[in-house]
Amino acid sequence: MQIDLAMLVALVGIIGGIISSSLAILNSRSNKKRNDKAEGQQIGVILTKLEDIKTTIDGINRRSEIHEEDNIKIVTRLTAVEESAKSAHKRIDTLETKI
């Protein structure tokens, strides 16, 4: 009877080990799926934020180009005004010497 009881205890132990291992594997897979889903959501949020940053930078670059064009126009106009003022000063100096 003891041999049968020992075999029964060993068999129950083996079956228990197989069941607990199976449950551990299933639980691990379930946790991996949940972790993968959460990680995918986090990556999606990060990608969305990066796209927003890219859009903002593109807008800043466009405004910077517009400011550069405006500065070129201002410098061109300033040069013309300086030439005009220089010419006016020469004419004024000429008039002063005549008077």
C-alpha cells in the first residue's frame, strides 16, 4: 500500500507541477500582451507629440524665412534712404556755399 501511496503522491506532485507551470506560462503571455498594448499606446503618444513638435518647428522655420525676406527689403530701402540723404546733404552744402 505504501508504494501505491508514494506513487499517488508523486503523481499528484507531477500533475500539480504541470498545472502550475501551465498557469504560469498563460499568465506570462497575458501579461506580455498587456505590456505590449501599454507600450504601443505609449509609443503612439510619443509619436503624436513628436509630430506636434515637428509641425511647430516647421511653422517657426516658415516665419523665420519671412522675417529674413523682410530684413532684406528693409536693408535695401535703408541703403536707398542713406544714398538719398547723402545726396541731399551735398545739395544743402552746395546751397550754403552759394549763400
